[in-house]
Amino acid sequence: MFEKEEKQLQSVKQEIDTATIPEEQLNQAIFTGIQKAKRRKKHYSLWKKTIILAASFIIIFLGSIRVSDTFASYIKKIPGMEHIVELVQDNKGLLAAVDNEYFQKVNRSDEHHGFKVTLDSIITDEEQLVVFYSFKSSKKLPKQVWSKDVYIEKENGEKLKTGSSSCCGGDRRNQYETSISDGTFEFAEPIPKGKLTLVMKFEKYNEEWRIPFSIDQNKIGKKKTIPMKKTVTVENQQILIDHITFSPTRVGINVKFPTQNSKEIFDIQDLRFVDENGEAWSKIQNGIVAHGGNDEKTYFLQSNYFEQPKKLFLVFNKIRALDKDELNVVIDPFKKKIIQAPKDGQLHKVEFGAFDDSTDLLMFYLNEKFNGQIFDSYTDFTGKMHRLSTYIWEADGEKIGFPYKINNAISKKPITLKLIDYPAYINTDVKIQIK
């Protein structure tokens, strides 16, 4: 059924393989790919590998899925392979959702001041709404475009209740338009049957960009939850896999960490599904990747909702964790001195100085690259807690900085920061059979 299409793709691949590519063009392609990989904010991590040429994507496509007529027809409507990459975001679950006709075309826009927002399409299940959108302007755009506020409005004018959301920004494709990007909205109430409106606001303008759409009730993927209640022990630390929720756009793994554990478990780093053939479904790479607190988290994997493996395993080999009695870090900012820190010496240096006219910057140095947020607050010498709402890191990943408002009284006294993540690891080999 697909032999003709595959032969055509293989022919294109062969032509590209034998083509001579000038070094300057290749370097430019690599640079462009790297810039695209940086387009999300800290919790919007996108590509870990850059796809430079269309041939690479073709090879991956042929090796990983069989393209159905529905999916192939959709591909033909998109003017360029790069748009496919941006649309499906290297996510097996979204590929399968499109292939199984859960994809819904919208193609509606709203325009003000020569700036147009287009809602291209949506994918919906009982867990979340995934939107695909782009921006276009009559004036030159910055390299990245971000909305300052975005929400879904119901027919009665009320905001749709949502949980976590990840939307909406985009990278410039050329000087006047962005590539297609995706955003997600978790449902916190039943999915409305009437007209909905995607509402966006931008920093420079008072107007709202309003795009009406509705969800085809026949294209809402049903979720299914299976109880697990399976506990594994790693270096005397218990991890309870409580339940798993499958839906077309993602799979949620609910994990509990008993309070009697001696270590704080920050993350199960490489959680994934593996079937009997070794095919893996890993964590979602952009969008909502997890939520929860110290004692309970839900991790989101790429969905295998439409697959029918004979066997399915939940696998992980690496955990980030630290002894609970080492979580508090005490520093003297004014003296640039670390008074207390984890025993492994990873956190070995702190600097303190002006970030701008009204903000100071605490910069911590690690022995290895780590792009996670290690703190989200500090407690001053009076016992008052202050939030650190922003963090930055240097390109090498070994420096993590926290801007905060200048307070001379605080800066001249020791402060305490509690680690919420840290590059301390436990290697293990856990394999839990699901099916």
C-alpha cells in the first residue's frame, strides 16, 4: 500500500546523499538548527538533536512509522518538510494521533496592527487540548515572539478552567513570520460542546486577538487509567508507581515517594516505555513534562495509546536524588562564601553582584553542566522566605544565576536556600512489566 511512496522518498534520500553541499551552507544549516533548539523557555525544552537536512527526517520517518493515507494527505498540504517537524514536535504520540484522525483543521486568524495570529489546527483528548498556531506581521519580528497572556474562552464568556498550560510563543521563520508552534491546555472541567475562542494578548498592544473554534466531539480521545500499586526499592529508597493514565496525546505516570525515604528524589531522569521489540516511548520533550510536589509527581511520556504491543515495560536507569539532611545550602552573599552545601562538592562557588540598576544576582558554580532550577526561594536571617521567580544559566551549564531585588540588610547576612533539584545521581536498572 505504501511501496510507491517509500520508493519516492528513498529516491529523494539517494539524491541528497550524493549531492555536494558547500561547507558554508552546511554550517549555516547547523547554526539554524541550534537556534531553533533554543526557542523554548526553561521548561519548554525542545530538540536534543538537530535535524539539519530533510533527508535525515525522511530516514527517521521510514524507520519509525508507516505513513497512512490520512497522514500522507496532511503532509502534502504543508509547504515544506520543516513544517511537519515543527507541527509534530518529534512526538510519537502526536504522530499517531494525527495518523488515527484525531487531528482537526481550524485555519482561522485574527489580525490587528498588521500582526496576524493563525490557529492552524488542534488535537483534543480528555486530558488536554493541543493547539498549533503561527504569527505573521507586516513589520519585522523579533527572533522570538511571546504572548503575555493566553486562555480559552467559553461561549458564555467565561474562561475555560485549565490546569497547567504551555502556550504561546514562536521562533521567527523569516523576518515577517514564525514557524508553526504548539501549545497545550490541560482540562480542569468537562470539555465544552459549544463555540470556544482562543484569546491572546501581547505586550505592545491593548487589543485581544480572538480566534473562534469548536471541538469536534467525535475527535476527542478517551482516556483510560490502569491501577499499578507497584513499589520498587532503589538504594533503600522506595518508589511507588501508583497508576498510569493513557490518552492519545500523552501518558501520565503517577509516582509517589514515601516520606520515610532518607533521600529527596528530584526526578526519575530517563523514565520510558519499552515494548518487546525494544521500541521506546520517552518523556515529552516540550510542553508540560511533569507536575507535582516532593512526595508525588506525574510524569508525561509520549503516548503509545494506539499501539498494541504484546509486552510493555516501564523502565528507568537513572534517578536524581540527595540525602534530605543535605538539602539546605547556607551562603553569605556579601562575603561570597558558601557556609553549608552538599558533601559531594558539586556546588563549590558563589558570586554576588549587581545584575542591573535595581536587581542583584546570585551566581552559583557547579562542577558539571546542569540546566535545571536548583532553588526557587531563599530564607533571610529574620526567617522570612522570598521567592526566586527567575533563574538563568550560562551557556556552558556550569553557572546558575538568580536575580532578586536589592536589599542591603539581607545581602550582608547569611541566607538559606533549599535545593529543589541537584545533579546527584543513582544508577539503577528497573523494569516493571505493564502488559
